[in-house]
Amino acid sequence: MLKKRILGINEKDAIIAFDKLCFPTDHWKTADWEELLADERAVYYAMTDGNRIVGDVFIYDWQGENDYIKVMNLAVHPEYRGRGIGRRLLENVVERMREAGLKRVMGETRESNAAMRHIFEECGYRLNRIEQDYYQDPTEAACKYVLSE
């Protein structure tokens, strides 16, 4: 049975391993994870199957500065894709937005990431703009999405 949990810095090794599994060539650096997991405005939601992470959404609460929630990362274990886990995780982001009294969630993905673009659009996000040369290794445009209430 899948269970939603919030993980933190104490689970960083499992978080980093999951990131590398889902993004073998485009994962975050350990130092970036350590810095963000220690930040009180960052929240790491995990969907777990027992003790195994099978999905995650990592968000940053920009309340007071930009007044939106930023989707920093969303991933689903390759063996669990196609089961609606990404959609369920994005629903958690909307709950967090409402609890914080905010009106927007923003996120981006590589232009070539058709699966993530589909999930954003399926969850009601709209394409706000395309930013050329946003990503490196390889250089690629970012599709910037927004969900507003």
C-alpha cells in the first residue's frame, strides 16, 4: 500500500539514490540536496511502498518573497509509472498552496519531457512560457508552467 510521507535531511541518502535512479544523467548534486533539505521552506513529499520511495515531489515555499509554491522536482520510480502517482503528488502541492494562503504554483520541465508536460497539463497547469537554453547537459529549453486559483 502506498503512503504519503514528508522526508527530511535524515533521509538524504535515500532521496539522493532515488533522484539518481529516476534521473541517471540529470540528477541534482549532493550539496544542492543537502542545502535545500536543510531549508525550512523546502518540503520533500515522498510516496512510499513500505520503506521504498516510489515517487516524490520537492517544493519550495516562496511565501513573502514571490508568493508562490515552486515545484523543484517531481519523479516516479520507473516500475511505478503510469499509476497516477505523479498526479497524486501534484495534488499535495495544491493542498500546501491552499494551506499557505497562496494562489499560484509554478514549475518547469525540459521541453523534451513529454510525460512531465502531460502531468502538468492534466493537473490544470498552463504553459506560461518557453525559456530557451534553460537547461544544460544537454542544452535545452524549459517549459514553464503555472497553476493559479
